[in-house]
Amino acid sequence: MKPRLNPIHKKGARNVYCPHYGDCLDYAIEVAWQYWNCSDCIEKTNHAARPDFRFRSNDTIDYFDVPLELYKGV
């Protein structure tokens, strides 16, 4: 395991956006952990890789426009 990684063998939250998530997951699989978390890791709040979702259900802008030609009877 790389020295910067610090997965903990207990149930808890994981940061799937962490740049080291894959390495921690590989380690947890290697040592046959059923669960693990990021509570002691310095990267636990790093969300730099989190995608910016443009459309959400609470957006005030419509996420699609339907041309009038597609409406029947208009």
C-alpha cells in the first residue's frame, strides 16, 4: 500500500471522487476486507474529480426543448 493511502477496516463513508480511491479499493480487496472507509485519510474531503452535473431536478432552467414541429395538432 502506498504511504499516502489510509483506508480503515470499519464501516463508514468513502470518497469515490478521491484520486486514490481505486488504490484503496485494490488494497481492501487484496486483504479481503468486506467494508472499509476513508475516515483517517487526508483526502477524505477531496472532491476535485467530482463531475459537474449540469442538469438536476432542482434546476430552474428546462433541461430539454421540444421543437413545435413535434407537437401534434399545433
